[in-house]
Amino acid sequence: MKEERVLPDLVIYNTLNFRLSKCGRVSEAKKFLKIMVELGQLANVVIYTSLMNGMCREEDVLSAMTLLKEMELKGCSLNSCTYNTLLHRFYKGRMLNNGIELYR
């Protein structure tokens, strides 16, 4: 892409982030998020949720909740996939009180 002078857009970053997160390469996905923001692109709910999903798959719920707070601070609206990702992990991790708190 760089050789062809094609600049990555939101769709490309979404795809990279989703696939890396799904494959358990969350640290690499975080790097792409950082690069994206440095280049002036705004992360959307899809990118944040994909990254949260990867964190939850690695049972890193604390990082996922931190990312949720970051998302909210930046004014990015949550959607049903975002909530479902976190609720699913809370259920699997037997953290039902956290799920109830998120619901409120």
C-alpha cells in the first residue's frame, strides 16, 4: 500500500484491527489504533469494540473496561455489540455484578 501511495482509511484500519484482535494479536491492534489516531483519523465504535473483544478473549477485562472509559471520554457512542462483548465476558468470568452495573 505504501509503495502505491494508498493511504489507509477507516475501513482498512477497521479490518486490520478486527482481524488482529480476533487472532489474539491485541498489542499489534493497539499499535494500529495509535498510528491511526496520530494520522488524524478518529476511531469509531467498530474499532473500539473489536479491540475490546480481543482483550476479553485474552481475559483482560480491566483493559477492556479502561478502553470503554476512553471511548466514552472521546464521545464515541456505544452500540449493542460493545455492550454484548463486555456482558458476554462478565458472564463467562462469573462477574455478574459487573454486568449488572454495566446495564445500569
